[in-house]
Amino acid sequence: MKVDVNKFLKPCSCGRKHEIIVDDIIIESGAVSRLPEILARDAYKNFQNIVMICDENTYEAAGKTVERLVPRNHINNCTTIF
């Protein structure tokens, strides 16, 4: 599947412009466990919403762990499974 990220740069029906920022791509055993460390960086302190988009297999393999690791006290996360 190919996702056109330019679609996400257009004004949303909510009236806001949403951004996709990729600072790191981490490919290693246990990479998901580094998510809290990454989200604690100054670069992400103003971001309050995370959207995780995944299929059912990916959700079972890592998505549940991501939901557990994301600090809910300051980030409202959303999971979309397709």
C-alpha cells in the first residue's frame, strides 16, 4: 500500500493544517520500547495528539504495546485499525 502524505498536508475539514514529521526511523529489536524516550524529547513537547494507523496484524504485534507505552497523562492517542 502506498500512502500519499501530501493529502495530510492539505487543510482538514476541521479547518486546521496537519503535519507529518519524521525525525527518526529506528529499526532494531525492541524499537517500540524506545517510544516514551522519543516522546519525552523537547521536539515533541508541544504535540498532544498521536494517531497510530495500522492493520490488525500490526496492532497485535506492536500496537497494543504502543498504546501501553504512550503516556496518557499528557498525550491523547488515537488508534485506527483498518
